[in-house]
Amino acid sequence: MIVKPDAVADLVGTEIGVSDWVEVTQDRIDAFADCTEDHQFIHIDPARAEAETPFGGTIAHGFLSLSLLSKLAMGTVIGLDGMTMGINYGFEKIRFLQPVRAGRKVRGRFHLKSARERRPGQWMFAYEVTVDIEGEDKPALIAEWLTLQMLG
């Protein structure tokens, strides 16, 4: 959603959008394990995870679920008219509520909590994000995500 800076205030407090579903495959989990060097069996060994955990199989790393926010946000959150780049600024709060089992799909639900121009041509957005798991009542995580957009 492309928005002119003077129209942003009208969107604060509203749901900006809901992303498409993204499948969290075992291949994706394995690749994340390799990138982060976190090879705990609950993520990469389906047989052992099924036998030894209450999850019924492998689960995604919490940080994998969190890192998918960038993918989930594409085409869903606000892009200011004239933006030259957007960057992550950080988080005020993150809570991992339920693991994402391999093969499940997730989506992001984005509410614009605040938006302000920090300095000329630099805007900060705070989104309350919920990552839903398809077929589950409880979300994978909730977070307050801060992003910056630079105008050219």
C-alpha cells in the first residue's frame, strides 16, 4: 500500500493488512538451522522430534518465525510515496506463543500502532504484528515491530 506522508495519520490504529500464507517447510527449517548453526533435534530430526517431544514432529525455530516478518510484510504494510529504502529498527516486544510445526502455513496481521516523522524525510512506524498459524486458534507470535522509511 503506497501512501502519501500526509495521509499516514489517518491509518494509525487500524489494521493495515493481512499477508498471504507462507508454508514453513522442513527444507526451510533445515536451511535456517544451517544459517544460524542451531541444529537442535526438535528442528531437524523429524523421527526423534515425533518420539521425544509433545509437538508431534519438528518445529520451526522461533527466530525463523520472527524473521519471516520481512516476507510477510512485503506488499502488506505501508510504503510511503517517495520511499528510497526501508530498514528494521527493532522491536519493543516479542512473545513466542506457540511453535510452528513443519509443513504448517503462517501469515502476518499488521496493525499500525504509530507513525511519526523523526526528522525530515525519515519516518518511524510501529506495527503490532500477529503471526497466525493456519488452522490454529493461538498465534505463533505477537510483536511490536519498529521500521524506518527514508524518503528521497
